[in-house]
Amino acid sequence: MATSVKLSDVFMNVSESVTINRYENGWMVEVSGNDHDDSWQNKKFIFSDLKTVLTFIEEYSKIKLN
């Protein structure tokens, strides 16, 4: 069973860029920004399908840029 992570639960603000990697069996999205303790974080998220990646990027676009 997949567990979904809400990006706004991880980051208070995000950097202006993300990295998206496509693999044979899925996708990896790397996001950087400040967490809710104002510490810089760099996180990687793994997805099995493009639809989930697009939903994730839509959520990313709603978080304040740092």
C-alpha cells in the first residue's frame, strides 16, 4: 500500500526549481526548501506513475517560494 506525503507538511517554502528523473519503473522528484523549523531540507520523492507526479507538482506550485 502506498503512503502519500503532503508536500506542505514537509516544507514551509520551496526553492524555485525541482528535479524530475524518469526511470524504467517510475519517477523521482527532488525538492529543496525550508521545513517548518526553518531548516534547509533536500528531499526525494518516488512515484510509480505520471499522474501522481503531476499532482505533486501542482501542490509544489502552491507553496511559497523562498
